[in-house]
Amino acid sequence: MRKTVYALLLAVLAACGTTGGAAAREKFDRGITVQTFMPKGVWFFGGNISYTQHDNDDYTMFGLLKDFSSRGYTFAVRPLAGYAFSNNLAAGLSFTYERTMLQIDNVSLSLGDLSFGISDYYNIEHVYTGTIFLRNYINLGNSRRFALINDLKLQLGGGQGKMISGSGDDLSGTYTKIYKLGLVCSPGVAVFVNDFAAVEATIGVLGYQYKRTEQTTNQIHHSSRETSSANFKIDIFSISLGMTFYL
């Protein structure tokens, strides 16, 4: 009798499990179909170039900054290449070179009773960054032109900088070495303008960044600074817009 009861209980539990599993599958079946947007075996390459420049001559801003005379520029080039090793999955390499220059001839800052100024300041910096990335393509419905992309990037970089301030006997110079390490998640969108070319835009939203700066001033004084951060937010300074070609 006892064996019969145990057998009935097992049968009921099995039936409930089967019914629950079927109900769960029906409940969570949202009708999402994953299609092959980027087939295996496709090579791609591309990148972007950016350049900005400013030139101020005795500029005044909000009554706080006065006699602002400066000039500078920022130049960056970012080539990339990759290969789709599976449907909708690709891996690749990218390289970034960024050069920044800022020269301030004179600027005065007035905050009520507090005021100070900067003059004869010059800074130039260039940074090289290598990146290994893993990319996932997600189709938007049945579209063959639009897709969501997500890049997981491992970045390693370094560079040098030079800062000069003052003049004459008050001249001071600082030489800087820069080291960077980062792991960044950058979602975005790809829009194909034809069968072989796409405009792509990504932005960093999640990641970890580490930076170490070593400085030597007047070839005598040595100092260093380390910063690290982990965040989950939109980084507007990491927006990247470029052109990619697929073969």
C-alpha cells in the first residue's frame, strides 16, 4: 500500500513538473527570433578621424574670465579591423593615437575678492592606445540594414606629455609619462548605407579605468598619481562615430 502511495505521489509530481514547464515555456515565449545579421567569415575594417581647434584673443566670458588669449587643438585617429568568427559574433583590434596641445598666453579669473591669473603656459600630450574587442550584433526585427552592436573592449595605452610655464628665471618644465588600462562595454548601432559599408556609433556606459601618471619637474622633483574608477553611466566623452567597410 505504501509503495502504491509513493508511486502515485511521484506520478503527480512528474505531471505537475511537466505542466509547469510547459506553462513556463508558454509564459516566457515572447516571440523573439534571432536571425543572422552578420554571417561567419566576414572581414571588416574602418575607423574615424577627428580634429578640433580653438583660438581666443582677449576673450571675456560671463565677467569671470577676462583677457583670455589661448590657442590649441586636439587630433585623434582610430583605425580598426575585425573578423566574424561566428554568426553575429566578431573579434578584432583597434588602435588610437591622440595628440592635444594647449597654449595660454594670458587669462584672468575674478571671483569677487579673489582673483588670479595664468600666463605663459604651454602643454602638449600624445597618447597611444591599443584595444582588443569582442563584438555582438543583434538584429532589429527583420531589418538587414539596422542592427544593435555591443563592444567589449580591453584597452592598454601609454603616452608622454610636456608642460612649460613661466618665462625667464621663472621658467619651469614638467615631463610626464602616462599609463592606462581599461575594460569598457560600449553599446551602439550600425546602419548599412549599402551592402558593404556601414555608419557605426558607440558610447561607453560600463567599465573600469586605471591611469598612472609619473612626472619629473625641472629634472629634479619626481611625483606620481594613480586613479581608478568603475562606473555604470553614459560617458559622453567616449562617443565614437565612424565608417566601417565589410568584405
